[in-house]
Amino acid sequence: MLSKKRFALSMVVAITATAMLLAACGSSSTSGSSGTSVNYSGTITIWDDWTGAYLSAKQQIVNNFMQQYPNVKINLVTVNLDDNKLITTEKSGVNAPDIVAFPVDHIGTLATAGVIQPIDSYESAAQLAQTYTAPAAAGVQFNNHVYGIPEVTEIVTMFYNKSMVSASQLPTTTSQMLTFEQTYAQQHPGDYGLVWPPNDAYYNAGFFYAYGASYIDGQGNTQIGSPASVQAATFLQSFNQYLPKSLNNQTASALFSEGKAAATIDGPWAYDTYAKAIGANNVGFAVLPTVDSTNKPISPFVGGKTFMVTKTATNVPLDVAFMKYFTNESNQVTMCVATGEIPANLAAGNNPQITGNAVISAFFAQTKNGVPFPNTPYMSAVWTPMANALVADFQGNTTPAAAMSQAQSLIQKGVQNISGN
Amino acid sequence: MLQVKKPTIALFLLPTFLFIALINIFPIAYTVYISLTNENTFNEFLQNYHFVGLKNFQSILSEANTALIPVVLLTLLYVAICIGSFLIIGMLTAMILNDKRIRGLKIWRALIILPWAMPSFVTALIWKFLFDYNFGPFNNILRYFTQNVNAGVNWLGSPIPAFIAVVVVNLWLSYPFFTIVILGALQSIPEELNDAAKVDGASTWQRFREVTLPLLVPAITPITVMSGITTFQMFNTVWLITAGGPFTDITKPGATDFVMLYFYNYFTTGAFTNYGKAAATAIIVFILLLIAILAGFRLTGFNREETAK
Amino acid sequence: MSEQSIPENAVSAAQNINPAMSASRAVPAVPAPQTVDLSYKMKRNIGLTLEYLFLIGMTIFAIFPLYYVLQASFNATQQLITTTLQLFPQSPTLGDYTYILGQTSFLHWLLNTTLLVGGSTFLGLIISVLGAYALSRFKFKGRLSTLTFLLALQAFPGLLAITAYYQILQSLHLTGTLEGLLLIYTAGSIIFGAWNIKGYFDTLPKELEEAAYVDGASPFRTFWQIMLPLASPSIAATALISFIGGFNEFALANLVLTPNADQSNITVTVGLFSLANNHSTPWGYFAAASVLVTVPLVIIFLLLQRYLQSGLTIGSVKG
């Protein structure tokens, strides 16, 4: 059953092992006592995209840190997180940040571009593995170096509307998914069973990985054109007879919010909206179904937000100390209870306050079936071809096999564009 | 033409040229330089990029030979249809908004420029929704009147409707711009001229064609050309609505894959992060556009009336 | 073949009628005929009705999408769209507006944007109106090639050269500042301004200035006192176009401006995009902010409206 998952796991182990080796070599020179030599003074500028309730919960941790170390001043700057923007800013050095809180999939690009620095000497891969959940720890490692401290984990899972459907009626396998769509629509004319954006490469990744195809690996190899991938595309295409032709992120989310769809696939960021729209009591969660033919659960990307130290950072030990403080168990528990995010800290994830939280624990449960969000720069070659292929596939404009082989050729060209020259 | 001393002419033109030399010419020169290097997201900061000669141009043109010409023709068709509709709708609206018999002119004018005042990244997505097959108001209204739940145009999912959709959205975004300029230009036509033509027994259409239009041409040529340029380079709005699609084969240009979208889709891996290639793209688009403009001038005899003066 | 014959016909027709028209241009205005027959009046009324119908149609076209923005801005959730055909949101709230006005530095963004774009529009107009006048009226070698050259520059796809603009600002030590953006926005408005206003100057009769020059006025005085006021409709239109163009600019502003801790140093578009994150876009906030920014733009338009009128009459040409 778990050959794919085991493969992914063994990869994680392998990466972790090599990183540990490297870290061991590194730590002998810098000595493990770097923790004690932190100079707790100066200003830390952090780029983030926190707003609203998120911001106030996080600002609280920052304030506590500043209270504990009165000589440290921390500026939180809300920006539109963009690789190019960070690169140009680092180049000019004007208002450059010390820490950036980027989505984890940016690590490969930013590390290759040289704007963030490895922090192996402050946090080894072994330490990471002890402190943070496996996918979170894997996400911050790139090219055998530790490039960040994970903050929160993100994944998509199934939301359902308790007033429209009961947990027992929800599909647990892919064949049930199709029956569910069909019967729900028949029994409730005008409404839909499960809706999700069929045109979105991120939301649909789990299907492809569960069928045994991966989007991209660290060397830029893609399996989008593989038979497994075509099977996934064929499965996705078979939904077009039950689902609205023009389904996309906006309409899927609107349908679920308006009580016209019994279930949807979405991430923790959408919880607030749905809780407001259909009532928090009506929001239920379920782990995504299992693929019949492979017997593997749908395996969405486990991504998240990560703190990274920029090249122009002035006091790296302090920055790392802050990052570790921010993500320690107690801070993570308080923060995640307030924001509904999934903690990256292992102990926080097992804390009763978190396990007792229905929302967080639902996402936490889904992460067990997830695959690490590729943090390779090659991933940027996947998004557009995959999105276009998924639309053509879902709308029935092409055969699944044609859509996937076309996507494959475009992705390969994109990878060449990135690695070439 | 007035005969004025050279230093006076220089004084009038100096500020324009100073600014242009600094802000407009340098980026072009710099882009030419970058187009000859392999600069990208990954080596920009580390500054370890180097000259690659014409490799970027070669790789774009070698891959583009089958698709580039259809894409340019499609884009020119889009420009022609858009500009034609901007001119017609802009002209009609401006002439009516210039009619003193209409009550509440100021309010009508303000209402009609509203589309232009609202940020287009929000309105573009609203338009995408208006054209939505299942839930969009257009199809819903159609279904309501035909009493047929299966009625509806798959606006963004079939090639010609998708093309029409992006024309309509661009018309909506741009006609206020034409209305305002034409409204201004109409002010240079003395009312007496129209009145005199009326006395001569000219019909409305004759008056428009023989009095108004000839006098408007010099004033509306600039926006027509400028808007042609921006439409040729249209990216954001179309990207948000159709992303270049619908596609039957995603390795080939889609029904709304205009020049900039096409380059974005196929040569820069979904993001303009390969600066060398993006720069080469810029130069190629620049040259294509220059050819189109000069051909347009030749066809319309734009510069003829200039020399006649 | 038939396509070719149309312009020829048009030209000959124009030649037949135009002499009469151009002759009438010199003739003082004749009072409208006193005897108006019924059919003429009816025609006029039908014409006016058609005009109103067209205006109503255009207004619906203009406002229909905006209504959805308005609806999203009052919606309790952060959804942009609704799949239910409804006139008003089910539980309308001002939450998005209070968030934008209370929890963000929106008013700062608006002030920055208005000052920045107002400044670049003003500066751009001064520069381009001078150039436009010279290009329309002065006889000098290379006038036509200058015009073509300017247009050619405009054809360059600036979006793809965005890092080049950054380079300029870096060498001028203006990155991260509104002044740097002001410089680039100004340059961005000059070419369009020069062309557009030049086109308008071309339509103005030359008798006015010729008389002034004969009377011994300097080119600057003639320009300033006679031509500039006459060109006000075109200047107002150009101002509006530059202003709105700059107001909505995002790509360059996002690259150049780095927000400070309280985000008080950025523009509206940069500020708005900072509210979105990698998976979710707060459409309610975006919609509310979009509605809010149209308010100053409409006020500016209403203020500019009177300049869209020109006092130009045959009388003034003759006088």
C-alpha cells in the first residue's frame, strides 16, 4: 500500500541523514555553544504577509520577545511576498529585512539565488527533526542545508457542511467520490456533492501523488506524462459530468459558502470564511479519500510558512534565536489556538489544546497522508502548464493522455529554461 | 508652421528630451544588454551571469517559428477589433455627452467614466465571473428569458466567445478613456460650424462625416495609436480572465493567446524570472510593434497630412 | 476591390461638400431658421430619445460589473462572487470598510498615491505641453522624425524592463522612495501627453497666434496666454489619463517601494496586495478599498470637468 509514501519517507530520512552528517562536520568548527553567545541587542526587520487576526496573535509573541530582551527591537513589515522583490531589495540593501516569513516552496529559489543563508550551524537537521513535524522539517531543507525554521504547516483537506450531509455519507474511496457526486446531485437538484477547483495544480496535486505520479523532483524530472498521471487525469475528467463546467477557486468556494455544495477541498486559510458563511457548528472535516486502484490516500502537498535568514542579516544568532523562540511549544500552542493554523512544532501538535481543537486536529490528521511540498526552483515550471492542462482535461477539450503529455513537454522546456544557459 | 529661432525651439523641447533620455532610453539600452546575458532570478543577486550572445533570441525564435506568426496575427486582429469598438463607442458616447440638450450632463459623464476609475485587477475578476458558464449573470439572464436551464454560452470555454469576452472587457476598460479625449477634442469644433452646416441642409450623418470627423482626426490619432500599443501589449486583464485559453492543445497558442501572454506562457516558465529571455522577448515585441506601427502609418497615410502643412 | 472603392468615394464626396463647409467656417454664424416644421421637431425628439436610451444602455454597461464589486464589499465573507442571483448581500456589513479604514494604513496609502500621481501628472503635463506646442507649431528639421521617435519609445514593453527602471533609481539612490517613482511616472506620462496635446493643438486655427506674432508677442507669451487656455480640454483629458494610469500602477511600485513597519510609505495598490497571502485573497477588503479609491478619482473628474469645455468659437478666431 504505502510504497509511494514509504518512498517519500525514505527520501526524507535520506535527506535528513546527509544533512545530519554535514551538520556534524559543520558544528565541530563552530561548536555547539552558539546558543549562549547570542548578542540580544539590535533591530530585526521581518517581512511577512500577516494581516487581521493572524497579525495580532503573532505580534503578541514578538512583543513578548521584546519584553524579555529589552535591547531588541523587532519590526514586522507586511509585504506582498515576492522572490524578485526580495532579490532586488537585498541587492540594494535599502530597508532590507533580516528575516523573511515566506511560503516554504520559495526556499529553493531564494537559496539558489543566494538571498537567504543556510543556518546549519545554529540548527542542525537532527535538531529540526526532534523539534518539528517531519514534513515541516523536510520543507526547510534544500541541497542538504537547513535554510529555515518552520512556522506553520498548510494542507488542504475535505470540509463538509453538517447540515447537508452526515460524516457517514462522505466518500472514503475514489469510486465512492464519483457515486457521491452523482447521487447527491440526483437527490438534491441544483446542489452539488463535493466541489473543488479542478483547474488548480495545487489543489489537485494530491490526486496525482496518490495515483503514483509526482509533479517534479529536485533534479527537474517530472512524471506528469506517466501512465499514473494519466490515470489521475482520467479520474479528474470523469467528474465533468457531475460538476459545473466552469468550476474554479472562486465558484467552488462560493458554492460551499452558500450551502449549494455539501463538501469542498480547501485549506486552513479558508476556515474563517466558511465558518462565517455556514456557521462554525456546521463545518465538519474529513480526511481525503483513498484511490481504489493504488490503495493510497489522496496525498496533498504539505507546505507552510517558514522563517528564513537573509544574506544581509546583521545578527544571525539573534535572528535564529528569535525564530526558535517564535516556534517553541508554548508560543505555537497559543498562536495556533488563536489563528487556527497548524503548528509546525511537534510537541505543540501533540499538546492537548491542539489535539482538542477540532479544526487544527483535522488538518493535522490530513498531514499524515501528505507529501512534502516540493521546494525546488523547478516547481515554477509546473504551475502554468499544469493549470492549463487541468482545465483542458476537465473541460474535456482533450484526452487526459494528450493533456498530460503536453504538460510534460512544457514542464520539461520550463525546467530547461531554469537550468539552462 | 511658425518660424521660430532655434534656441526657442530647443527650450520648448529640452525638458521632454531630458526626461526621455534619462528614463526612457536607458531602460531600452539596458534591456538590450540584459538580452545578451543569461541573467535570471538565480544569478541576479550573486551577479555571476555572463554574456551568451544571441542565444536568447535564437532559442525564442527557433521555437516560435510555427506559432509566432499566428499569435501576432491574432493579436493584430484583437487590436483592430478593440480599437474599432473603442472609437465607435467612445465617439458616440462623447457626442451625446457633448449635446447640451441632455439634462444632468455632469452626472452622466461621471457615471460613464466609472469603469476606468476602479482598479482593474478587481474588475477583471468580476468580468470573469459575469461570463461564468454556470453561475454568471449573463447566462443566468439568458436562461431566465429562454426558460431553458440548459441555455447559455460557454463564454470562456470556447474560442470565439472567449475572444469576444476579452474584447468586451477591454472595451469596458478603455472606452471611458476614448470618450474623455474625444469629448475634449469636440471642444475645438466651434458650434457655429455645425449650425452653419445645418443651414446648408446637411443631415446629421453628413455633418458628422464632413464637419466633425475631419476636425477630430488629428486629435484622436494619438490615443488611437497609443491605445493600439497598449492593446498589443495587453497582459494582466486577459491573463486574469482566460490565461490565453481556451486551449485544445496546451503546447499551441490558445484562442486569446496574445503576444505577451504567449511569451509568458511558453518562454519564461510561467514567470518572467529568466531576465535574459524576458529582455529578448521585450526587444522582439518592441520590433514587432514598431513594424506594425510603421506599416499602419504607411497604410493610413498618417504622415502625409503632416508634410502638407 | 470594394474595400478600396469606399475611401475613394468618401474622398470625392468630401471634396464635393468640403468647400462649402470650409467657406461657411469664415462666415459669421447665421441664426437658426425661425420656421421649424413638425417633422423636424419630431426627428429631433426621436434623436434625443435615442440619445437618452444609448446613455442609459452605456450606464448599465458601465455600472453592472461595479455593482458586483459593491456587493462584495458589503459581504460578510471574503468572497468576490455569489452564485445566487440576488440584489443585496444576505447579511450586509461594513466590516470590510472598517477594516480597511481602521486596521490598515489605507488613508496613508491614498495620500501617498494622490501626492505621487498628482505630482507626476502635473510635472508631466508641464513638460509635455511645452513639447507638444513646439511639435505642433514650430517649423524645424526633424520634427516628424521626433514624433515618430517618441512613439517608437512608447512601443517598448516597459513591463518586461522593470528591473532596468530599478537600476536607474538605484544609481540615483532613489530606490524605496516615492520621489523615484515620481520620476518614472512623470517620464511615463510625457510621451502620451506630448502626442495627445500636440494632436489637439493641430486642430486649433492658426490665425490667433499669427496675429499675436505679428503684434510682436514672444513665442512663450503666445503659448502661455493664448494657446494654453484654448488647449484646456485636451490638457484636462491628458491629466485624467495620466492620473488614473499612475493610480493603478502596481508592478513597478511593488518593486521599488519597501514598506516600513507601519506601512505608511507605500501606495494603494502595493498596500492592497500586501493584504493577500499565498493561498487566499481577501476579496472583501479589495472590493471595499476599490470602492473607496474611486471616490477621490470621481471627485477629481468632477473638478476637471469644467476644463473639458473650451471657449473656442469662430468669433474668438476672428477676433
